[in-house]
Amino acid sequence: MDVSIREAKNRLTTLVKQAEQGEEITLCRHGRAVAKLVAMAPTRRVLGGAKGQIREIDADWWKPMTDAEAEAFYRGRY
């Protein structure tokens, strides 16, 4: 289905529903195709998918700063 951009702005919700049902919608500007609206493949998240990608730099990050560290931090030297 070819739809002008102006018409697509007014009917976006309907067009997205049609795309979700498998229809391919071509957006046109001045009669020329410029973009396609198609459904995306469903994504599946896997529990633990980031395992091994996250590393802890400072194991003591949760400990409060000492007064000297806090003073250096506020002065921009930490």
C-alpha cells in the first residue's frame, strides 16, 4: 500500500496496526517512495544475557569517601 506522508501523519495508528498484521506500507513524498513501514520481528530477552560483559572496576565503590577524597572530588582533583 502506498500512502503519502501527510496521510500517514493522520492515520499513523491505523497504519501501524496494518503493518503489525503483515502488510507493507510505503510512505511517499510527492509521489516518490521514501520509506517503508513494516513489522519488526519479535525480540526475546534472555535472563543472564549480559553475563560476562559487565565488570566491576572498584570493588569498594559502595564505601563512603574519606574527608580527603571528598575534598579532592569537590575541587575536581579526584
